[in-house]
Amino acid sequence: MIILPGRTLGILGSGQLGRMLGIAAREMGYRVHVYSSELHSPAGAVADREFVGAYDDIQRVSDFARTVDVLTFEFENVAAECAAAAEAVTLVRPAGRVLHITQNRIREKSFLRDAGIPVTPFRPVYSADDLAGFTYPAVLKTAAFGYDGKGQQKVTSEAQARDVFASLPPQPLILEEFIPFRREVSVVAGRGVDGDFYHFGVMENAHANHILDVSRGPVAMEGAPVEIARQVFDALDAVGVMCVEFFETVTGEYLVNEIAPRTHNSGHLTIEACNISQFELQLRLVCGLPAPVPEYLVGAGAMANLLGDQWESGEPQWAAALAAGAKLHLYGKHEPRPGRKMGHLTALASHPDAAAKIVTEARRRLSNPTDSAV
Ligand code: AMP
């Protein structure tokens, strides 16, 4: 079924991903309804209607779903029962089943392994005895509700793993081998209702304190990560946009670390860098519309995140960053808390490294406007 402009797109979640999707949807003449736990959210500011409720309130989610023609996600921690309730009254893309698998690291990694997709070696941990006989160093993570490094800790021995386990409230955990990776890369891609596959190539992602700091791309337009991403979409029979994140090992293998069943921070640069953004691609695919093959307009792009820390010594010097050649995106969040994603800068160039240089210099100038040294 095709959902044409003029109809209503529903977004579960109301952060920056929902905001940028909402902007793309409004450009194409869709109405936008968002559902989240807060009013006056980044996405709510560009929506026609904001619904407030818990992500496990079946009745409210169902009432919300009734008001939209197609529903998608910008946030994956929505209760499976709510996604199912939404599916009973409207079109949900990607399906609740995809959300259910990807919102829990044990389900996600088991699914991928069983589909023959290379993943970080892992073991589910339900009791302290499950920590015995694993290869250390390892990373102990909560199975659910983890993001940006929250709910995870590196452990160098079984003894340390037992200490960490004992300090945590009882909950399912996952133990993963620590991968001494060469770099982290991601593939933001999409799949249509007919199974057609779209992708933006391979992005290289640098993190700081477990939070994405700078993305540059494409570092390759094809190769193993793209092929693995295609397999992931097919295995999940997913419709919409998702991001597959990888560790590139020192021996050049690609292991899937996780799947985000929605647009991703590493795809923000596509707004300026490509002929179609990840958000417009998400919109078109969930609405059953055709999309072009994603292409880079001038070769490459880079994105630098702006966290709340940037506001520590006052309002950042926006004019200085713009003068350095960056594009500015701010998400309309009022409180610049440390570690909170407030916005991002993007720059274009013929090579990803050149774009990354522009964007990091532009960000540096936010707090050093008159110092032009690189
Ligand atoms: P995650 O929440 O799983 O995306 O993890 C956040 C970050 O922690 C990743 O981007 C990596 O930098 C690091 N990390 C997570 N798992 C591992 C692992 N098994 N080996 C090495 N580094 C990891």
C-alpha cells in the first residue's frame, strides 16, 4: 500500500531523528504526528500533533496509531506489545518484529548468528556461572536499554566480571569478546516494500566517551559491510531505514556490533552530502514510494556532533563555525546537559578526510572564534 503526500506519518519517539524525519515529511506535504513521553520535544516542534504517553502504555499507543496512516520509529525501546497493538490498527514499518529483535542484544546477536551473519563472539549471562570459561578481556553489557555506551563495562578477567555482575541489579546481560578493532564503521541503508535495497556506502565513525563524535564517508561505496548490511535487511525482511554498525578488526574482518532499526547519527551528513537524505529515504520507503539510488553530490561529507558540553563556557560562537565552512543543525533542545546531543555540524569535500578536517576545525572555532590556527 502506498501512503501519498497529504496523509499522516506517525513517529514513535520525539528526539532529533524524529525532528529531521518530520522536516523531510513536511517538505513533501505529509502531516506528522509524534508520540513520546514529553511535550515540547525536538520532533514535536515540527509536528502537527504531539501525543504524550509512556512507551509501554498499550492503550495510548493504540489511540495514537489510529490517527496515522503509517507509523515508524525513531526510538527502539518501545514495548513489543505496544508495537503489536499499533500493528492491529495501522501500517507499521519496519514491523514490530524487527523492533523486538533489535531492542535486545541477546535476541539481536542470536538472530544474526543464526542467519550466518558475522557478529562479535558473545554469550548470554543469566547467572554468575555463565561468566566462567569465556575469553577475556570482554565487555559485559545489559541486554536491553543500552545505548551510547550506557549499561556496559569492559572486564579483563572472570573475577572482575563476577564483581561487576554482583554490583548490578538482576537483569539479563550479554558478555562479548573485547574486539581490538582497527576502526568502527556503519552502513546506513534502506529497503523498500518490494525488497529493493538502498545504501549510503560505508561511514567511518570516531567515538569520544562512547558517544559518536565524528562520522565521515563514504570511505567505501561497496564491499563486505554493504553486503552484510544487505543480508541483515533481507534476514529481517525490514522495510524502512536502519543502520548496521560494525567493528573492522585488525585482520580486516567486519563483525556486526549492533543494528539501529531507524535512521542513525552516522547518516546525518547525508542531508547535505547526498541526492536524498536518510530521512527522506526513510519517509519514502515506509510510505511505499520509489527512491533514487543514493549518491554523493561532491564526493564526500563529514559530521561532528555538538554535545551539551560545548555550552560550558557560554553560547557557542556560531558565526565562527559557519565562517569555517560548516552547515549547522540544532535540535531545539533547551537544556545543554553534558553528553546530550544538541546538534551537529556538516561539511562537504571531495574526500571524507578533507570534509572531516573542515568540520572539526569549525567545531573547534565554536569556543575559539578568533584563533584560526589549525
Ligand atoms: P554499543 O553500545 O554496543 O554500541 O557500544 C558502544 C561502544 O563501546 C562501541 O561503539 C565501541 O566503541 C565500544 N564497544 C562495545 N562493544 C565492544 C566490544 N565487544 N569490543 C570492543 N569495543 C566495544
